[in-house]
Amino acid sequence: MRTALVIGTGLIGTSAALALTQRGVTVHLADHDPEHARTAAALGAGTDAPPEGPVDLAIVAAPPAHVATVLADAMRRGLARGYLDVASVKGGPRRELEALGLDLTAYLGTHPMSGREKSGPLAATGDLFEGRPWVLTPTRDTDTEVLNLALELVSHCRAVPVVMDADAHDRAVALVSHMPHLVSSLVAARLEHADEAAVRLCGQGIRDVTRIAASDPRMWIDILSANPGPVADLLADVAADLDETVAALRALQSSDEDKRRAGSTGVEKLLRRGNAGQVRVPGKHGSAPRVYETVVVLIDDQPGQLARIFADAGRAGVNIEDVRIEHATGQQAGLMQLMVEPHAAPVLSSALRERGWALRQ
């Protein structure tokens, strides 16, 4: 691939353009808002000048509701040898293109499984897709050259290609992305009018659950409008589980011992189902999840603290597998949780104490 056209210079489009430009591909940028394309060009993602002729690959990064329209226009104008989109739903756009009577041998639907809570070109980064799955949904009609161009794009973005059926993809993202986003928003909505005294008690758990609720509502309306059925089915199942859990919790309030016992069993059943589901979430680099030991360190909110603690861990010969920070309410301090291999935990603990760090159990 020597040339590409990115149509839609938001977070995903600009990030892909940055990655391609860094790999030596000449990238042209287009957007319904020319200012977005100029901003992406200023960031080094390519040029907002139109290509002089057909490019090797056109990448449509428009909202799902507009993908088919933008693709159809690009294909009718002959802007590229191959066309793909990066929308978060795949079955709908392809059916729309089929209904328009277009030759889809030069088209391939794709979806990079990566993003951020922020949107727009200023939120873009050339390493956004690194190590992340990038779903490809070819059909028997997809031209081999187009599939190879898509694989080259994924390689340039240092993502991991995953081949799926389009409708299977839509059901999968409803489960692992769309439904969880709405559940996160439902939890976060409980905080909107909560007492300030209660909100001040928020810890890392509520931050983890509500993090993705900070995303742009307009973007998510576009996504959910393109995949409402599978998401609604999943939420109906969640609602049934909630009804059972509410009933179990009410039973725990009963003065009847048998009802309390049944309520306890019901809540425990849900929690154990949660345990069973959580362990299926892939671990580091997409591998099977692993059990790490956690070393908890008290840190001050001052410049250089994180660099110091990582450097001290490196001197001890310990690799930090994961890290979390829980900030203390009303204090310029926090707890840093360092996840390491079990055999490395005593080594790290001893080394950090020797270097003056305060550890917590």
C-alpha cells in the first residue's frame, strides 16, 4: 500500500491515518467538516488535499448510520482500488450497500476494537490500535487484493487481525462493548443527584465501573442505533437477573429464616456467576488470565513518584505486570497497586522497603 484516503477524521480515522503516515504511506484526509481534516493534517496524519487519482485503499471512518452512504459515494466515484469501513457494526452497512446494488467485491467491513472516552482528531494517537484485535468480515465475494490491503492496514497499525462473520461480530460487540457501556451509564446515572457526602466516598471500584460512561453520548447514539436488537436482548437478560437479585435482597430483610437463607443463596449464585464470567476476560496481551500478587505502596501526589517506583522495581529485577492507583479523598496521596508474579512479590516488597517506600497490607 502506497496511498490511502481516510474519509472521516475523528478519533479512529485520524489514528489510522497517523499510523499509516508513520509507516511511509501517503495519506489523504477528507471530512464533512473541513476543519477536522485540517486539524488532522496539522497533527501529521496526512494531507487534506484531494488525491489526483484513485488511491490504493479508501478507509471510511464515518458514524455507523452514514457508513453505507459515504461508501456508496466513494465507490461510485472510483476513489480507490479497495474500500473498507471501521464502524462498530458490520451487518447493517453491508446490507445497505447490497440494497443499493453496488459491486461489493472491492469492499471489506472491518472494526478495530480500540477507542477512548474522548473523540475527535485531537484525541487521536498513532498507537491507538497497537496489540488490539481488528475484526475483518470478508465474504466469499471479497476480492483477495482487498483482503490483503486490509491485512496490510492492520499490520501498519500493529493490531491483531480477527476474521468473523458480520452478524456474529455484531452480537459479540453487543455483549462485550455496547451493553456494558449502557450498564456503566446506568450506574453512573445513580450519582447524578446523589448527596455530595456520599459521592465523596467514591473509591476505585466505582471509578472502574463508571469510567466508560464518560464517553460522548452523540457517538454512542449512532453506535446503538445501528445495533439495537442484540443490545436490547442482552439488557433484557440483565433486567431478569436484576429482578432476581432484588427479590433475593428483599428476602434477606425478612424475619423468616428460610427466606433469608434463600435470599443469601440467590445473591451468592449471582456473585459466583460473576466470578465465572470475569475469569474468561482475556489477560495481558490477550492471553489467558493469570493470578498476580499485589504489592500496595503509599505514594505522595508529587512529580516523579511513579518514575521512582518503577525505577526501583527495575533495579530489583521485577517486572510490573499491571498497575492501579487509588487516590485518597481529600489528601495529596494515594495507594499504588503493583501487580507482579507471585514469586516476585516478596522480592519487590523487600526492595521497596529498603528504598524507603511505605507498604500497606
